[in-house]
Amino acid sequence: MSNKTRQIKRQAEQQSAKKNTTATADEQKRGSAVLVGIVGACLLAGGLYIGGWFNLVTPAQIQRCETEVKQTYPQLADQQALLPKCNNRHMIEGMSSPASQKLSAKQVLDSLDVGKTVDLVSMFIGGALIGAAIAAFAASYRIFQRKRGKSVD
């Protein structure tokens, strides 16, 4: 084999090696967009869960709560104060606990006010996670578009 043929073979090998390295780099870049998208999906699910959007009250739970309120608090004034609160998940959980029969109507209402504060904090944290998820999805989209060669700026 002549020197010229060896040079041509070596150049061809170098070019194919370059193509292989750029292909793996593109795959890694594409993978980073997928990874950021997965992180965004996890943040969104966590935000919805912590924010309480999955904790919906069913009509059967409301009816059970109303029955327990009527049985536990026979006075009409107590019932009028507590029955409208039976659509609150904290009220439903509280009325189904054994300790609820030892509490007065005022104590139950006070504990619901504390539950509202906890709900606000969890909704704020959930909203922050959802905001982070939106930012992650936007970053994933930008990464994906850049890898396709499109300008996103």
C-alpha cells in the first residue's frame, strides 16, 4: 500500500470517528431535554399533590359528616354552625376521629381555622412547585429547539 492510500484511509477513519462523537453528543443533548422534562413532570405532580388539588371531597363523605354532626351535637345552634363546614376535608377527617365526640362546637370551629392556615401554606408551596415545573418545561422546550437548530431567543 502506498503512503497516499494510507493517508486517505486515516482521514476517512478520523472523519467517521468525528461523526460518531457528534452523534453521541447530540443524543446526550437531546437526553438533557428529556431529563429536564421529566423533572418538570415530577415537580408538577408534587405541586398538585402538596397543594391539595387531589384531595377532593365526595358527596358520600359530606353526607357521613352531616350524619355524625347531627349525632354528636344535638343542639340546633351547634348543628347550624357545623353543618355548612362538612364540605371541608379537615372537618370530615375530624368528625370521623374518635376524639371528635369530646370536643365542643367552638373547639371544632377553632381547629378548622388552624387547618385553613395549613391549607394556605401548602397551596403556596404547591404553587411554587408548579411554577418551577413550568420553568422546567420551558427550559426543556428551549433545549430541544436549540438541538434541532432553531433559534428560540
